[in-house]
Amino acid sequence: MKKQISAIKGTKDILPREAKKWQRVESVTKRVLELYAYKEIRTPVFEATELFEKGTGQTTDIVIKEMYTFRDKAGRSLTLRPEYTPSVVRSIIEKRLYLQPEPLRFYYIGPMFRYDKPQKGRYRQFHQVDIEVFGEEDPAIDAEIVEMANYLLKELKVYDTENLVNSVGCKNCRPSYLKDLRSQAEEVRRVLCPDCQRKIKLNPLRIFDCKVETCREAAQTFPEITNYLCQECEEHFSRFCDYLDFFGIKYKVEPRLVRGIDYYTKTTFEVVSSKLGAKNALIGGGRYDDMMKEFGGPDLCGIGFAMGLERLISVVPFTDKKGKFLYLVYLGDESKRAGMKVVQFLRRGGVECLVEYKERSIKSQMSRANKLGAAWVLIIGEEEVKKEQYQLKNMATGSQVERTQEEILKIIRESS
Ligand code: HAM
């Protein structure tokens, strides 16, 4: 017995039937994002490791434990992107997109990689829809992206979701919060896991990301960042909430929503779905006003979110509509060749056609067409070749007519 090669743990094949659902979700998503004037941007799957160390942050689980990092043949340290935000920032700076008149609003759909513990809704290769906006300070944009996310979910018929919002402050107000958080965490050090004990000094905010039950319980007793916001952050947050009300978006303020990435400033938010169980975040995002400057670019603020496609697809209802395709039935070489020509003509006219190049009897070809759910069958034998008139069978009604290829195209077009 030859040894079988299996897919890598934490990765998933998307087979044709499921791929159809992906295509539909992606096309609805693109349509909605383009309604809000976002433009697609595509960047490489791998980047210099330091991009994520610096962007995503040295104290995040993503950078500490989850990156696919390797050396290439020239000895450079590269990383398969675990998220998209730092790549977009890099590209904008490198290509000087900020000099162009177009608004800096981008979207992207593609795979990300995290060496996380695989489970339902958590994969090592997963896909995100990511959107990013740069240079807009007004909290109206914070609310607009939440509104856009909600509209997108509605268009995809995903209804059982909740918006959680918070502010994580800025460089001015966060230090005093971190000081109190640190001293509170020190008091309960004994109950924290070894990772979180290290985080007390490194970045106590990251204790909120821990999934260990005792750490989660301890985190519930920690001070809330919303009580420490400076005037500017407080005002931004309250205007953000006002705009959400204005858009008619319901939300819950979640003072412990700090999200597992270091770059956030001011607004953070998540859209969660009760249908997802414990891994319930469909969408996560927030503002990151310092990243562009810290990467040596212009002083442009940023905000965005990412939506996990595997999680989204698992809650999107979908009925697989049968394709309306035509199946060619032929007997013998001459009618096969004539049929191939007619099919070529019909395809140019926009008709989906299937020709199976296998010797089969007429009867078994008809039963194949039936089994595969063909909408039409085109039957070509010696007579039809001579007359250049072909038999077209409508599989739904059972009616059969003899027509030229032009007439056949017309019938099929008119029926759809
Ligand atoms: P994130 O919260 O790390 O944020 O990921 C966003 C979404 O990606 C999650 O809510 C989830 O749906 C999905 N996701 C994350 N990890 C996995 C996984 N291992 N398997 C399946 N799905 C997963 C970010 O990535 C930020 N870059 C979002 C952002 C954009 N913030 C500002 N701009």
C-alpha cells in the first residue's frame, strides 16, 4: 500500500459545492464594499518578519506563538502574514499612495496564517475580508465601518449578531491605566497562568486575551479602561456611540474588549454571533492612529476591521441552485465533432455546456444528463449532422424540438 499524503493540520479543502457558497459570499461582499467606495488592494502572502513584530506587536500571542516564520535560501527571515493590516500600511508607505487624490480606503480578501490550536472556527490557514481606511479622524468613519459591517451581514442574511464596542485610549491616557492594571494583576499573580504572569510586566493588557479560566475570572476584577480615558479619547468614544445611534445600529459597550493586537488606539469593536459558540467573533477591528507614523510614513491615522470567512460561511444560509447547463449527447465520431462545434458556438453565446469525452450509449448519456441535473440536452446523430438541425430537449418539461444552432441559442437565452 502506498502512503497517502494528507492535508496539513488546521488547513481545509474547499470543495466545489462549498466553493460556490464562497463565491457567492465573496461577490456580495465585494459589491457592498464597493458601494462604500472601497478599492481592492493585493499584497504578497509573505513579508519580512519584522513587519509583523513591529506592526502586530511583540507582546501579542500572534507574534509570540503563532507566526509561520522561516528563512528563505538567502537567509532572510520571512513570515506568512498572520493578518493584513501591517501589509497594507507597508504598501501605502512604500508606494506613496497617500500622495494620490483618491481616498485611502482599501479592501482585501485572502488567506492568513496562524499557528493556533486548530478547532471549529479556528484554522491555521484561514481567510479574511479586510478593510482599512487611512487619514480620517472623525468618529463618523468609526461608526460607518460598523454600519457597513452590519449591512454586509444583513445582505448575507446573517441576523443573530451583536456589536460590542469599546475604547482602549491612546498613548496619553493608557499609561495610567496600565499602571493600575499592573498593580491589580500583581495582587492576583498566584492565580494567573505562567504566560499571564509574564504579561504583567510585558503588557498587562494582553492578560485579557487569555483563554485560561482562572485568568479570565481574574480579568473580570481588573479596572476598566473606559474610566481612564483622556478628554480627547472620551469625546471620540462618545461621538462614535452617537453616530452609531444616528445610523440606528444597536451595540453594547464592553469595557474589557481590548482585542489581541497591540496597535489599537481609541475605538475597538467586534461583531459576535451566538451561532458560533465559543469562537464567536465574526468580525474584529478598531482604530490604530500611530502605526503609519511608527513605520516611518506620514502621520495618518488608520481604522479597519477583518472578518473571518470560514466563520462567516458557517453561518450564512445557502441553497445551492442547480446550474442551468446543457449536456451534449452524441453517437459516433462524426456527430461528436459536429456537436463540439455547436457547443463551441453556444458557449460563445453564454450557455454553460458539458461534453463528456467518453464512449457511451445514447441511453447511458441521457441518464448521465439526468443524474447531473442538466437543464437541456442537445442530441446529435448522423441525421442531425446532415441537416444541420439538432434535437434540443428541455429536461424540465420533457419537450423536444429540432432546430439550427442559432435557434437553439435563442431558445435557451429566452428561457433564462
Ligand atoms: P483579528 O481579531 O485577529 O483581527 O481577526 C479578525 C477575524 O479573523 C476574527 O474575528 C475571526 O473571524 C477571524 N480569525 C482570526 N483568527 C482565525 C483563525 N485562526 N481561524 C479562523 N478565523 C480566524 C485582525 O486580524 C485585524 N487585522 C483586524 C483589523 C483590521 N483591525 C484593524 N484593521
